[in-house]
Amino acid sequence: MVEMALTSDAVLFDVRTADEMSRAPALEGAVPLDVLSDRFDGALESWDRHRPYFLYCDTGKRSRLACTMMAERGFVHLSYLAGGLAALPKERKLS
């Protein structure tokens, strides 16, 4: 997360499902976008492929999947939170 704080114009995406977000709120400033929804693929078309994107989910698996999907479509500055929200220290969690 430090890398994101040091990156100008970065976008933080919460790629969890709506059900997961109802149990634990998104991190401050995160844009919710479920990687498993039909909306995800369509949204990719309108995003700047050279802008830095940081993604997270509960465990890191779907955010890694989202990064792979984005890289396959030409996005070049991608990072995800390994281990997801579960890897954050308890004092950093918002739930």
C-alpha cells in the first residue's frame, strides 16, 4: 500500500463481490468493481491502459485474476495486494 501512496494518479479497485463488501467496507478511496461481474470486462474498455492500478480482494486470488485479465488487454502498471485484506494488520482493517 505504500507504493500506491507514492504513485500519482493511481486508482485503487476493490474487486470483491457485493456480498463481501456488505460484510466489510471498502478501503478508503477504493472504487468497487466486482471482477466476477459482467460489468468488469466492459469497464476495461474505458480505462487508461497506462495509468497505475492497484487491486485488492479478500484473499488476493481474484485481484491477481483481475490483474491478469487487465494485462492481457494491454494494461501496463498493475499491482495487487498479495494475501488480500486478510493479510493487512488488524489495525488497518476497516471492518
